[in-house]
Amino acid sequence: MFGPKRFVQACTIVLALAGIEPVLAAAGDESPEDDPAAALAAGQELYLSAGGYGCLVCHGQVAHGAGQVGGMIRGATLAQFQTSLEQVPVMALLAPSLSMTDRLNIVEYLNYLGDLPLVSLTYRDGHWQAQTQVLQVGQWAQLVLYNDSFETQSLDLAELGLATLAVLPLATLDILWRPTSASFALAGVAPIQAMPLDLR
Amino acid sequence: MKTLLRSTAVILVMIFSFAFAEAITVYKSPTCGCCQEWVGLMESAGHSVTVEHPVDLDKTKQQLGVPKALGSCHTAVINGYLFEGHIPEVDIVAFLANPPVGAKGLAVPGMPARSPGMAAQGQAYQGFKVIGFDDQGNYSLARQY
């Protein structure tokens, strides 16, 4: 399928490769994966390993920012990715190691994440605190739990229809979850805040 | 009097730093610029740094014993201890001067924007923790910036 995102990506490639025959840019060796599932898997693998350390070092385990220098990049476009590779000094050295297919696959993964509303649950200063993006009933969302303490912390997620989770010290857990209501409250969690666009 | 004390303190810190100048091996990726910035800071402080670019950096970190939760972009090895990520030189020197019993090393997980090698020149370090870890999987706070 050649959905709107693919179309935008293809157009962006053409712009990025200005001066090169558009058809060749889309259909040559540098073309994106034809199999979306394979592209997504390849993008995730690259996200976790590119450069030997992975994008997660600067952007968090699931591109949610995690307080790191790169911030939240869920839903980033190919144009934004290309610009960063060209203009952000710490990313410029990484650019030559990523083919156009690699870049498209990473963007595929970021788009997949961008379509998942994010619920961030962080244990810090003795209690859990939550931030959430807008949830849609029945639409997959992603829970990200981070334990910013030196002891294992548990959180009862029965209200969400999930089992209690134990998070190891300084560990991050991410799980997919399908909300049954657009809002929720969890025992022992501070009032839930709306999440800013960028978590830095 | 204050000026004299300050000058004396600065001289003592310099003597202390160079007395503990260390041979450091840093494992990093050739695609990482901020790692190189951190290496430069360590060299400027008087340490001798050997840089290695392993084919599989992640595997190297696992073999060295860097806890996954404390991962960053580069790993330094000094006197058998591990130093993961953008740790300020002063904390490494202090650790090596008096390593806690059972300690395996220090870490600054991830890529904090205002850590050494990431912060702009002259910018104060802030917004991150230096975490100590031991060979039993325990963590402790070495310093909060």
C-alpha cells in the first residue's frame, strides 16, 4: 500500500535529492522497503543500534525524550530527520552510516510510535507521577514506566486492565495497551497531567 | 584572605588532578562526536586517553559489564573500573582516589544536555546524576548536578 505517509516521504526524498530524476530516486536501490512490517522491524532495530549506541541514547527507549538532549521525536518526518542529520553536529557523523533506506525505515518506526498516544509514568521523589497524551477508546496506546530510584518499584495497573508491574532501579519498561476509557486514575499516582509535545 | 584561600584551593585541585592523571581506554563509536568532546576534556585535564572503536560497541559494553539501565554512548576503563557516559572529570578523580568497597564504576546514563562533552563551552554542568554501581547490581547516588 502507498499511503499518505509514503507519498509524503517519497516527495521529501525527491526534494532532498533535488536535481536527481524523481523516478530513479523512488525506484532505485535506495527505495524504501516494500513490506511495511519489515520496514518497521528494520527501523526499530536501527533505532536501538545505529552507530553502536542507538538513537535511544539521545531520545529515550521509545523516542519519548526521557529528559535526554535529543528530546521527543515520535512522529518525526523524513524532512526533519534529514535536517537533523545535516545540521545537528552530534548527528552529522552518523549521517554517512545511514542509507536512504535506513532513514526511511527509522522514520517508519517513528511514525508508528507517533500514532501511539503516550502515557508516561515515572517514579521520582518517592511517588509515581503521570503524564498522558489524548487517549482514544479502543486505540492502541503506549505506556512507558521509568523508575528514577535505586530500589525496585511496583505499580498496580489493575485500573487499566493490566497486571501489577515491577520496575527495576533506573529501568524503563514500555508496553502497548488499549484503553477502555479516555481518562483514568491510578491508586498511588499523582493527578495525571497532560503531556507537553516535547518532554525535554 | 579569601583570595589567598581560593588560590591555594585551585593549586591543590590542580596538583591533586595531575597526581591522579590516569591512562584511560575509551570504547566508542566513530560516528559519535560528543564522545570525542568528552575525550578532549579528559586529555585537557592531563589524562592519557586511548580510543578504541570496537565493531560491536553494544557487545563490548556487555562484556565489560556495563548495566543496561546505565548505558550511554561511550565507556571508559581506568584501573579496572568502568566509567560510562559523560561523567565530569572531577568525579572520576575523586572516585579513583578512594574507590568504595565492591564498586565497579560510575555512570551518567543517556545524554544529558548539560554534561561534559555535551554542554556548550563555559556552561555549568546541571540536570543529571552521577551514579555509582557495584558488582552486585546495586546503584547509589555519587553526585547530583
